[in-house]
Amino acid sequence: MTYSSLLNKLWASFGIDFCLSPTRANSGTIVGNFELDFAEGEIRYKTSIDVEGDRLSSALIKQMVYANVTMMDRYLPGIMSVIYSNVSPSDAIAQIEASPSATPEQDSE
């Protein structure tokens, strides 16, 4: 399991609309999901792989870590624009998902 995280307690002051934005974003993510930790003020992106019945390889780990960092990198500007630029969470997610971006599958081709 791999996590990317942003520790910023300011997001908690934005209320339920901001808290729903990771749920909105999760529908556009690959191989993982966003989580909120209300106690710590942390936003995380989690990826994991199941290797039961197989073996863990460096290629699998590389793909999992790359997907994790890519998705946090893709959504981080939107998160920051909500916190610091008064952009609504739904507008931030829409802007992110409307822009073309490479996925790990596209990069490896």
C-alpha cells in the first residue's frame, strides 16, 4: 500500500462541500482513492495491489507508486485552489478532469 499525503488543516474550515470533493474526485481516479483524516487535517491518496497467488515484483511496485504520485500530482493544484483561491470544489474537480493528462498506462506505451 502506498500513500501520498498533504497535511493542511485549512481544508477542514471549508465544510461539507470541500469534504465531498475527494468523493467527487474518486470517480475520476485510477487504482486508488482519496481519503480525509479530520483529526490530523490530512488529505491522502492511497494505492494498493493484491499479489495473493502471485509474487511481488519491482515492476508492480513501480507501477503502484507511479499511479499514486501521478494522481496526487494531478489533483493537488485543484485542492490548493479551493483552499487558497476561493474556487469551489466542484469547479476545481471539473477543471482537473476536463484537462488531458497522462495515465501510467499511457506513459508506458
